[in-house]
Amino acid sequence: MLDNISTDNVVDVMAAIGKHARIAADKLASADPASKTAALQEAANVMDNNRADILAANTKDMLRSEKNGLSKPMLDRLKLDDSRIDAIAESLRSIAVMDDPVGSIIAEWDRPNGLHIERVRTPIGVIGVIFESRPNVTADAGALCLKSGNAVILRGGSDSYYSSRAIHDCLVAGLQSAGLDENSIQIVPTTDRAAVGEMLLGLSGNIDVIVPRGGSGLVGRVQREARVPVFAHLEGLCHVYVDATSDIKMACDVVVNSKMRRTGICGSAETLLVDREAANTHLLPIIQALQHAGCEVRGDAEIEILAQNITTATDKDWATEYLDTIISVKLVDGVNGAIDHIRQWSSHHTEAIISEDTGAVEKFMNQVDSAILLHNASTQYADGGEFGMGAEIGIATGKMHARGPVGVEQLCSFKYCVRGNGQVRP
């Protein structure tokens, strides 16, 4: 057993967590920015000092998950080592020193009647984060929510149970050292799936937004069942289009990195589209580079004729987020063909174009409707940390409120502050 809370008690436990989170959120909304900064800096220090405990907890998770047959990409997401702990601690410090968004003026203007109007950032309130095998989400989500003045309720998967709790302990130590309510960052103390159901119902109005981080099964359930707004992407069906004008070496480097750097993340490329005019120049070097890196290539009939060791691709492949060392490859008629394919199959997460043709690049950027578009750069840059946001709580592919990496600014709403000197409306 990973916890000792019975199913019968889950409703009561979650109700209490929700109430504590709302109280903490009310306090955080007006918390001193220096206190939030200090809490995150101390959490990073505690993480550095407690890394042996975190690694020991992660070893327990890894051994259990390997025994349970967790896939290699998911094991990679779960695994922690010194370099990854360094990265988590550095992310905490990066978020700590960012400008505090709460109370910042987004826009302001004066009306002819003398009213001065300000649009001011304000916290959303209580964020619920449901995630699977990535223990770093504990730190990223906790830090981003704290910095943006939001309380957060974290519910990790059973795979990362011990790792997430070890990291959460560091965050709580930071809150305590800064004199902030330790209920500002809570972690659900049970792996019972009934706890997820309670969060999706909103905990009696105490959760304002849900953010799911995980596979399509988890995200799909959240999007179907949530009774509160959701920031999420269902799948990362990311494409790279290689134009005939692209530099061959650059194309090889970018495609291989987009696919193979970390295959289990949502920004990993799943489909490669190659300009038909580049079939005799670019296609084989890119496919050979992928195969040399250990990637299985699935292609349509044209690809099978032109290259060796190709697995036949079907329509299912164009719709599959592999999260593995597999990529589907197709020839298209220039940038227009690439755009048509992406419109049909993309999940609107991340797409890249490799090209030296300014016109093709601008058409791609203007006509492809995905949250993140890249030119001559790897899709693996689809990450809040790489965007200079410290970290991200998730990638949102919807069009309401937040889109792309969700950082501290996206975790804020806004209000209008109107200042007058006695005006009355005629």
C-alpha cells in the first residue's frame, strides 16, 4: 500500500484539502513578493541538501515501476539523477527571481470624463494539477503557482509517489521558512483514483482551474469530466517540415534532435514532412541520420521506394503520438502540402519548418494554427523553461485565456481598477 487512506475517507480528506487551499489562496493573493521569492530560494537550497533522500525515494519509484512494466519513455520521465535535481533546483531559483506578476498593470488609459482605468493582474485562486510520471512537475507547478499568488493542489501518479513527496517536502520547508501558509502547496496523500474524481468536481467550488500533465488517457478523462476550466493539451502530434531550400546538415541535426533528444516528452516530433523537391537531396541523409540514432522510420509508399528499412505507414501513424523512437515520414508538395497535412492531423501543439525561403516561412507561421511554431529550431524547445519562463505548469493548446507554455503570467487573471474624482454617470 502506498497510503493508508481508505476510499471511504477520500471525500472528507479532499474536502479538507480544498478548504485549506482556499484559505491559503486568499492569503497568498496579497502576500509580500519578497516572501514568495525567499520561499522558493530556500526550497531550492533544501533540495540541494536533501538530494540523497530524493534520489532514494526515486529509486523506490523506479524499482516498483520497472517491476510493473512501465514503458521506457515513461521510466525516462520518472527517473531522477544529480543533473535533473540540479535542473529542478535551478528552475526554482529562476522562478524565484522573476518579476512578481501580481498587481502588475497590463494596460492603463484615461477616459474623456476623467476616469483612469487600469487592467491589473490578479491570481486565479486555487489550481489543481493532476500528473503522472514526472516528479519534476511537483516543483514546477508548486513554484509557478506560488509565484503567481495561487494555492495549488498536486495529485501525482502512483509511479512517482515517493519522488513527488520528497520534492514536496522541500517546497513545504521553503514556505515555512518564509512564514507562508504551508497549505499553499498541498499534495494529495492518496493514490486512490477517487481523489481525482473529487478534484474534477471542483472540491465544492474550491478549485478554480485544473491542469492535467500526462498521457492522452488522463488528459481525455479530465477534459470529459471536469466541472471547472481546464488548461491542457490532449496529445503532442508535433511535425517538422523540411523545405527544399533548407541546409541539409541543419535539417539532419534539427530533425534528429526534435525526435531523439527525449522521445517521451510532448514536444518530441512524431511526423517528418519533406518537400517533394528535396526527395533526391535531403530525404535519404535525414532518414539515415534518424536510423543511425536508433529511430524506426515509418513511411508511405513513396518513402518505401526511396529508402531502405522502412516500415509501412498507415493513416493511424499520422494520428499517433509515439512517445518512442519511432517517426512517420511523408513527402509533400512544398509548404502548402505541409500545411494541408498539419491541418488534417496536428493536435495544435508544436510544429517546425526548416527553410531558407522567407516566403515559405512566413506562410507557415501565418497559416499553421498551433500553439508553438519554430523556424530552423528543434521542437524540443517547446518548453516554458526554454522560453525564459522559469518553467511551465503545462502546454495549453486551447484558445481561451492561456495558450502554449503556461507560466506565471498565464496563471493570472485580471481585474479593472477604475479611479475617479467624483464622476457620476448621466
